[in-house]
Amino acid sequence: MNKKLKLKIHESLSAVIPITLIVLALGMTVVPMELSTLMLFLAGAALLILGMGFFTLGADMAMMPIGEQVGTQLTRSKRLWLIVAACFVIGVIITVAEPDLQVLARQTPAVPDRVLIFTVAAGVGFFLVVSFLRILFGWNLSWLLIGFYIVVFALAAFVPDAFLAVAFDSGGVTTGPITVPFIMALGLGLTAVRGDKNAESDSFGLVALCSIGPILSVLILGMIYNPEGAGYTPLSIPDIASTRELWLEFGHALPDYAKEVLLALAPILAFFVVFQVFFLKLRRKALVKILVGMLYTLVGLTLFLTGVNVGFMPAGNYIGKQLAELPYNWVLVPLGMLIGYYIVKAEPAVLVLNKQVEEITGGAISQKVMMEGLSIGMSVSLGLSMVRVLTGVSLLWFLVPGYALALGLSFLVPKIFTAIAFDSGGVASGPMTATFLLPFAMGACEAVGGNILTDAFGIVAMVAMTPLITIQIIGLVYQFKTRRAPAAAEVHAVQDEEIIEFGVSAGEDAT
């Protein structure tokens, strides 16, 4: 086996094992699971591990180089109209290709799938253009975020409550395993030709701004569509009686997801081919490497989506429902926090972001520190989401103070931490959130008799919000330590000097 692939699979194994053990422990104690649901979950976990391994290697070999090359070439062209048009088209293409959005659209009864998908895609395309203009003209990210979120929350006052959570969730799911590697690499390419001291920090922030576009566009859509008339269809869990039926269940789903991923990657590949022919003209070796990487990405995402949709979604829904039916259903809150802490480690785009952050910051912000910050943020968001499910508290009671705190912190921490934090919010809310945590919340909400659209939806938005705070707090700690370091060095230098002088005087007196 390819050594790099073996390493990636080993990394995904260590990421998926904790959440698998938690689900197994729950299934054997508090919420006994039916054998069919347990078999589906375990088979799904195996596919998840393989899929993440193939995908992360494919992202390194293909998605990242394509994004960086396209970004660099666009900037070098110095044709503003071409760059603006290309950024909009790229934004639309990669969003339509995003598997997370497909999952959310299927679970949202408020609007037709295609209407929601293309509305979100237009929002991402527009804000990718805004992101490029920010890089080009050096606009302050904090002020942009404040301005756009003021507009977001102002519009939220005019949108039906049943549509509000869907709008904020759409902002989280658009930044998934296809979008994140491509957009982050595009940012690196766009800033690469600048060469100034702020270039590297400005390469972050694209995901942050692109997460706002879907929220705004879907809020506007919410003023047109009436979600009150839409009905929610409970998730059905297939009855598996044998291993043959188990493999047939996955076997029937695998070609469908392969087709879905192939159709998603095709526009990106076509876009790259056009750039290769007219602008890039990469050598054969580099071209073959990218094409092999695209094949790895196709295989990885197919296995991953089949595993989470067929195996993880029923398990999440079942566990949430059973926990909520317990006499002590408050246990949803601490268990939700435990699941949240570990499940973010299985998000494929998180691994891509953490690696890039470590590389760009020269190890100053390590992958371990990033993962810890995201895990804590995810844990808090799941706990708060379960409180919402049990009490029916409005999503805005959490989002407004949360974003106010996050935006306030942006003026206290180094710029790069703000950009990374707001990127992290979008990255953390990936396919594991859409296919395990959302069904988990929906099952719990159904059991307590809550409103699915207002109480269960919104979990993606909560997951996207809390890392904004935790990563920036890490930035405050980092800033405090770096400020203390020079002061401590000065003190040691003075002490050493005094010791030397004392030693010299002592020697002189002795003579």
C-alpha cells in the first residue's frame, strides 16, 4: 500500500475510533441498539475510516494544488473583470459540488432541494468575489464581518422562525470537504504574488466570508417561501437480518453516492482543464499527480458519504430519540458534549485546515492546539444545542451574544487568529454534523414533541459559532505568552549581567 495512503488511513482511524467507542458504549448500556442499527453503524465506521484516508490524500495531491495554481494565475492576469467573474463561477461550482449541502437539502422540508442549493451557491459565489476584493484592497476582515453580520441579524428579524435555523445551518454546511481545501488553497494562490508581511494572514478568511453568503441568500429566500406548510418525514431505519442484507444496503447506496461525487467533481475538473490548456500549462508529471489525486478524492468521498449516510445517520437518529425518551433526558446535554468533543476529529476538512494552519504559521499554531480548540468549541455547541432541543429556546438567544463576543474578540487578538477562527467555524460543521449530529438532534426533538424546524435545525449554526470564540481565546493566550517572552528574556539578561559584574568585583577584591 502507498505509504502516504497508509499514514492517512492511520490518522483517520485514530480520529474515528473515539466516537465509535462512545456509540458502542451507549448501545450496550443506556440505549440498547437493535442489531441491524449497530451493524449498519460499524460497517459505516469502516467505510468512514477508509474514505477519510483516501480523501485527505486526494486533497493534498489535487484539490490544494489546483486551488493554489488557479489563484496565483488569476492574480497574475491583473484583469479585474476576469478575476471577479472567475471567483463567482468557482464559488457556484464548488458549492453545488458540496456533499454536505446535498445532505442538508434532503433533510430540509422548507424548500425544494434545487432551489435551496442554487440559492446557497449564488451566495457563496458573491462572497468569494468579496473575499478576493478584500485581499486585493487590504480591507479589514473584522470590520467586514461586523458589517455583514449586522445585515444578517437585521434580516433575521423579518424571517419566519421556522426558516431561521435552516438559513444559519446552510452557512455551515457549504464549507465542507470539497469547498474548504479548494477555497483555502485559492486564498494562498491569490496572496502568493503579493509578498508583503500581511499576505499569509490574508490567505485565511475566505471560508469565513463565504459562510455568510448562504445565510444572507437563504434569509432572503425565507421571505419568499413559507416553511410552515412543509411536513417533516421521520427517518426510517432499515431492518437488517443478515450480513448479506447489510452489504446489499451499502451496495445499493454506493453507486448513487459515486455518481453524486463524480457529478460534483466534474465541474471542478473541467474548470482546471480549461486553466491548464490556456494558462497553467503544467508539466506531465504534475498533471498526472493531480489526476491521481482527483481519483483518490472521488474514491474517498464516495466511501465516506456512503458510510455516514447509510451507517451513521440511522444510529444518530436512534440514539437521540432513545436518550430523549429516558425519564432523566437531561443526560442529553453531557452526552452531547462528550460526542461533540470527539466527533469533530472525524471531520475530513478539519484535518486539512489544521495542517495548513501549522504550515503557514511555521508551527506557532500546531495541529494539536487547533484540534483541542475545535473539540472544546464543538463540545460546548452540542451541549447548548441539546438545551435548545429540550427547552425550545430560540436560536437567536445563543447566536446574537455568541457572534457579538466573537466579533468583539477580533479586535483584541492578532489578525491571523481572527481569520483562522472564522474559517474554523465553517470547517467544523461538515458532513459528520449533517449526517450524525443533525439526525441526533432531530430524533431527540421528535421524542420530546418539539418543533423540528425551529429546535433541531440550528445545530449546524451552533457548531459553526463556538470555534470562533475558542480559537480566538487561544489567540489571546498566544499573544500574552509572546509578550511575556521578551520581558522574561530581558530580566534574565539583567540578572546574568549582575552575576558577571558581581563575579568580576569579587575576583578583583580577592586580588
